[in-house]
Amino acid sequence: MTGEISGIQRRAISGFGLDYPGLFAVRWPIVSAILICIVVATTIVSMNHIRFDDDIERSMSSDSIHANNYRQFERTMGARTTDFIVLVSSDTDFTPEDLNQLREMTLDLALLDDVLTVLSPFSARFSRNHPLYAGEPVFPDDITQTTLTDRLQAYRSGAANQPSMLADDNRTILVSVSVDPAVDRAGQRQMYREISDMVDSYVSDRFTHAVTGEDAIAFEIVGGMRSDLITLNAIGCMFALIIAFLVFGNLLTALTAIIPAVFGAMSSIALFPLLGLPVTVMSNTIPVLVLVLGLADSIHLVMHYLKTSADLPVKERTAISVRDIGPACGLTAVTTAIAFAAVATVDNVPLREFALIGALGVMLSYVVVIMTFAVMAPVAIGHKSRSGKSEWLRVPSIFRQLVFSRGRGVVIVSAIIAVASIWGFWRTEPWYHFDGYLPADSEIRQANAHINQTFGGFFPIWHEMSMEGEEETDNDWARLTALNDAVASAAPEYAVVSLVTIARWLGEPETMPQRDELTELPQNIMTQLLSPDGKIARVVTFAPEPMASRQTLETHDRIEQTAREAGAVRTVGFPVILRHEPVVVIGQLGLSLVAACILAILVVAAAFRWPALFLVLIIPNTLPLFVTASALHVLTGGLLNPTAMMALTIAFGIAIDDCIHFINRYRLERTNGHTVDESLEFAINRTGRVMIATTLLISGGLLVTLLSPFIMVRLFGIMLILTFITALVADLLLLPVLMRLKWVRS
């Protein structure tokens, strides 16, 4: 057998030795089967140790000035409390009975273990110098319709920019529950469940309610990721099996294509616990990507096996397939790994983890796929040859006619499409809607939108001002007052809290309140407004995520600019991160895409030892990217988010795979003595058929992303599918036209 394998020399490509695992499995199938079983067993055991990322601030972690400012601020503040926001709304005005019931709920929430403070409409008090209700609670012990109307009107008339936490239409309230920062992450999840259960027990069926906040959002995302990891992979395998059966018309042959890919995907899942990395919303898609890539390799290997002579021994047929197709499959794994690795250049920790898992997963999966194929094919397929079940996959004759008779027209049309697509891509706008990473049907997502519309938002933004002298100096107080009023005027619809607003509530707006006058203020809130040493005072604005809409983005930018002009030395907060970090990430992903394109094409040209191939491959491989990017005007209204840029990078690494297999077939035919046109026609007819099959398989497998509750995962899948279909057309039309050019021929 060794002599048979080594005697096969029809190699048109340098596979960098990546076909050796397959040849090893052909020679030692039992040993290889044991190794594969060990990999599968390790994967199954490691499943129990998979953890999901529930730190939403980590998603924007980098070394940028905004991220560093936020980290420094958190160190200055010490351990921050975990704040859960309870939203309760009704289609009709709250009655006094409703409000009494909700007040009872807030009292019971305050009695939960580890709850520090509960802020609600029932915590609100009139200022100490109010002419009618000086220092009294807005809601008295006995709430009647008359007192409710009179007292609310009196409070709102003198509470501009103050967080009343009761909507003007008296149909929505907010309750903020602060949990002790000493509670660990597991305890926070438990608190989230306890708060949710208590709210459920108090709120009647005619109300809608939800518990939100930064940590609640994180826990909601984790819940969606858990179900996604199982659903996407299970349904993806089912789709792939159906399509493979339609392609081959034989269950055993279809399983020979499916099982290696499934084992490869499983090995990529095992990388998460083995490397100690958490699963994120985007890395959750890696196993599905690896699955469809493994399927493409399996299809190429199985189809080549079926086309070899059935009279040959099964091991020799397997060896021929591994030697002819293995190098191309290995090269596709390398180019895809390059695309993943390019993402690692982005200054973002979760994206670097995505790049690491993706690159290693693709390469590991390739080894598992080619070895599993080499073990299974002789047993499962045996002496079967190609059946006629998949003849419907023939490449339409129009492709050959256009390539050999209308080549110039193909180039002109491609150029027009390229120009239009580049213009469309240029017109996209960098954007990052954080709620887009929540499940589409999430109650929290709907609650956040309601809060934004009714209250302005709940994410705190801190504007810091250095106090030059003692706390009571007139100059410091005047500057802090000016900052407070400037920020309030920049966003009249947002709540603003500072020592200035407290002083006005105390009835002494001209002087800075002393610490002994602030004893009623919860310590965790006091710390946010004034540093322990009295050197930093803060104005807090409660805002929505900046890119919830164009209006909120304009308001956020106006707040930041106004705060700077009013003397704030620093503006920090999660909304600031959401405003600036994604734009930087999108730019860095753009550079990583360019790097991936150049490096991957150089590797392919070097593998084929064909320098002119570098220029040829640029156009048919970048054109699909521009077409897909311009399609964002339909998919997202022209908004370019980090997910879209990442999808383009990964799509390129996968889409170039068809080019590699096409050129590999062309070079094999050239080494057999055929002319350029004959070799291209062979490649179109034979490899083109396999390219159609693999595109159907990959697209079919990625259709499962449309079942994901995450909008960004759906977008990721749609963009990949669109890129692959466009790339298939480009590879069957534009690529052979360019390869017919005299200066390119080889």
C-alpha cells in the first residue's frame, strides 16, 4: 500500500504537507479510528465545562482611551453595585390601588438579602423649601386619586431633569434595585431570578413588566446563547444530511460526507473549555461555520472518490482522492484560518478570542475531516461509483458559452457591478446598536425601547470635574453648577443627578451641601457624586444607548461636547464606550479584511507556484465582498456594524475555497496534456458541479442562523450566504475568463 500511495504523483498544488493526516489514515485506519474516537470522546466530556460570557462590558474591552478611562473610573469608584431596573407599565392610568400594590412590591424588594437600596417613585420627596409639601414624600401613606393628581402635578412642576421614575402619562414606573457589590456572579444571577419572581408575584396580568439593566441584559444573552449552541448545530446537521442525500442519492454515501464534518465541528466546540475561553454571541457561530466548511471538504473528497475507477482497490481510490483533493482542502483551511486570524489584529478581547477559536477550529476540523473520510470511505462507499442521482447539479451551458464566447462582456458587466458595489459600500455608515445583540423576542429588548422612549434611558454617564480647593469654595460650586445646568440643557429629556440637584432639593442651591446634610443619601449613590477625598465631583446623566436611533446619537454627541465645553475633565460610562469603541473596531476590521485578502491570495499563488495568479484572484474574490457590503442598504438600512465587517472577513476566507478547487482541477488537467480551454472546460464541468453542491450545502447549513433569536447572528448568516452565492457565479464566469488571458496562462 505504501508503494501505491507514494506512486501517485498527479499533484498540481503544494498542500504544504496538509494531506499527510489523510495519507496516515489510509495507511493505518485502525490507529486513526482510535484517535478520532479519542477526539470525539474528549469533546463530549468537555461539553460539561463550556461557559458563556455574561460580561457585556468585556465585549467592548480594548486599550483605547475611552476604555482606559472607564477602567480607571471603576478603580476609583471601587466595587460598583449591580443595578436591576424593574419596568411596570399599563395600558391605562395607574389607580391608587395599583400604586399601593406596587409600593408594597418595592418594600419587599428592599427586604431581599444583599439588596442595598431600592429607588422608585415612592422614594421621591418634595424639596425642603416646597411651598405646599416641604420635605414630604410625593406619595403619602394614603394614596387617593385627588392627592395623586395634585401632588404629582406639584412635584413635576419643579423637578426638571429629575428622575421621578413615574411616566408623565401615569402608566409606567421604574424601580432601581441595587445589589451589594460583594455578591459574586452566581449570586447576581440568583438575585436576578429572585427579583423577577417577586415582580411576577405582585404585578397583575393587565400589566406588562420586565427586569432589565446591564447585568440583566447579559443574563438574557447567555440564555439565548445556550439554546443557540444546541439548536444551530443540531438543525444544521439535519439540513446538511438532507442536502447530502439529495446530492448523492445514497444514505451511506451521504453519511460519509456528513459524519467527518460533524466530528470536525465537535472538535471546534471542545476548544472553548480546553483553552478556557467563554462562548460569546459571535463565537457561538463558529461550530456551524466549521460544520459547513467540513461538509464542503467532504463533498469534494467523496465526489472525487466516486469518480475514480471502481475497479481499483478501495484503499487506492481513497489514497488518490486524498492526494488529488487533500492539498486543495488543506489550502482552503489555511485561507479560512488566515481570515479568522486577521480578526485578531483588532484591539478587542472577545474578537481576538473569536479569531483564535476560529483559526484553530478550522485547522483541527480539517485534520479530523480528512482522517475520518479516509477511514470511512473504504467501508461505507466501497466499490460504489458515481450514480446519476446528482446529474441535476450540472453547470448550465450558458456559463460555458459566456466564458468562451462572451468573455469581454463578462468583464465589462463585472466592472460595472464592481463600481456600483464599491459606491454602495462607501455610502454605508458605521453603527452599533447594542440591543441588536439581545434575542429579537426578548422582553428586555422591548423594555429598553420603552424606557428610552418614556424616561430617556437608564445607562449612567458620569461627567467628572476637579475641585480646585475645599468642598465649600464658591468657585468650585459655581463651576459644578454650570456643568450641571449645561448638561441638563443639552438633553432636557434625560434625568440628571448631582450635588447641585440635591442642593436645590435641600432648598439651598447657592452653597454646596455638607456631608452631614447628605446622610439620607444612600452611600453607593453618594460615592458616584463625590469622591471620598472631595477632589472629584460628578454630574450623572441617565441616557439610552447612543445608537438606539440617529436622534439619540445626536443627543449623546451633544452631551459629550457640552460637558467638555462646560469644564468636565472626563466623561465616562458604558454609553461612551458604546459610542466610540465600535467605530474604532469597524475601522480595524476593515484593515484586517484587507490584510486577509492580500495574505490569503499570496498563499494561494505560492501554493500553485503561479505568480500571475495573485492579480487574477483579486477581482473575483473581492467582487462578492463589495456586492454583499452594498446589500447592507437593504439588510440594515445602510448601517455597517462590527458583525457585518467580521462576516465579510470570514466570508472571504471561505469563498476563496471554490477558487482553489477550480484552479486545482485546471492544473491537474493541464498536467494531463490538455489545452488551456480544454482544461477550463473540464474545470467548469467537473469542479463546477462540485462547487454548486458545496455552495448548496454551505448555504443550506447556514440557513439555520435564520432560526437564531439574535438579529446579529441572522445578519452574519445572510451575509455569508449572499457572499458564497455571488462568489460561485464569479468563480464560474469571471475567473475562467481572466485565466484565458495570454499573460495569465499556465
